[in-house]
Amino acid sequence: MPPQKRLAADKTLSGHDRGEAVDTSTIVRRMAPEEREQQIVEKAIEHFATHGFSGSTRELAKQIGVTQPLLYRYFPNKEALIDRVYSEVYRWDPSWERLLADRSIPLQERLCSLYKAYSHVILQREWIRTFIFAGLTREGINKRYLEKLRERIFRPVMDEIRNTYGLPAPTSPAAKEAELELVWSLHASIFYIGVRKWVYGLPVPKDLDAHVERQVEAFLNGTPATLKKLSSPTSIAKETSTRGRRSQTR
């Protein structure tokens, strides 16, 4: 070891041996590649949630505190980084589907448990703001998530309602879409809490679980009656007549 470095090391060690505080603020720990990659992802999440998806990779690298070459070492392009951010933020919990399918539990209890768990995941700053920015500027990114939500949550919810209340299955594509709109109303009432808080900066209910319970109760009080109307012969005849008039005007 060169004399100067040995002397510095001796001073540091002697100070440590005497119980004196040693300044480590200038010591930079070399991060493992996995740690560095995760750090970049976490900073990118914060950046996208704050500024959206516009801007070049050079600007992005500067904002998250790394060089552009280092960013490219881990992510070959901006799209790859965005895909990683989405996989990190929008994780899907399979237990939601298992809970929904468990008919040993009353439906209202299942929906309350499901949406309480779901709301605590999605009503976070990064989740809400990134989702809003992606919907405005990045066509197709949100679509993947919404299709999963539609197939794994919305349709099963309607199946469970029909099973619980002894209602027939929809007989036309239009009736199926009308059913899904009813679930959207429940989902939107919870999602919009996050928009109010993290986009508009407005106050929101302090007891989120109680809010979910009220929304589920309102949903179940109205939805079965609406489904009965959708499946009634009068409703089907009206729908058929409306579709016929539309086809004639084309």
C-alpha cells in the first residue's frame, strides 16, 4: 500500500480504535447489479408518477440520477423500462380470484373483502398517477391491465351475482355489456377515491374500508333488480327492436 494511503488508513483505524466518530459520508458502496437495477426502477416509478411518460431517455436518466449509458446497460430502451415499471407497480394478486370464487362465503362478504384488499393496493400515489398518465399518453399499456380486470374480476362478479340471486345468463352481447357496466360503476366508485386524492388533491373518506362496504352494499341492493329487468322478455324485445332500427339506418 502506498505510504499516503497507509497513513490515511492508519488514522482511520486509530480513530475507530479510540472510539472517535469516523466520517463515512464520502464512502460510496459499490452496488450489485441487481440492487442498481432495482434502484433505477424505483426512481423511474417516482419519475413517471410525477412527470408522466414524456421526455427523452437522456432527460429521464438525469431525473433519476444515473447516466444515460448506465440506464441503457440495464434497459435497452425506454419501452423496456416502462414495461418493467408496469410489472412492478401493477402486480396481480391471484388470491382476489380465489376469494371471489369461494361460495362458502356470502357474496357480500366476498365482495367487501375483495375490494378492501384491492383498494389498499391501487389507491397509492404511484399506482393512480402512473395509470392516469399512461391512459393519456401511452396507447395500449392500460389495455392489458383492464382486459385482465374485465375477465378475471368483472365477469366472475356477475356470474356470482346470478348464482346467488338465481338469475338467468344474458342472452345477447348487448346484455352482457350492460352487465359489465354495472360492475364498472362499483369499481369506479373505489378507483375515483384515488383520483380525488392523488390527481385533484381533494379530501377523501378517512375510513376506506367503511367506504368500500357502503359501495358494495349499494351495488348489491340495486344490481340484482336491474339484471332481472335486463333478462325480462320486454327488455329483450326492446333491445331487438332498437338493434333493428339501427341496422336500417346504416
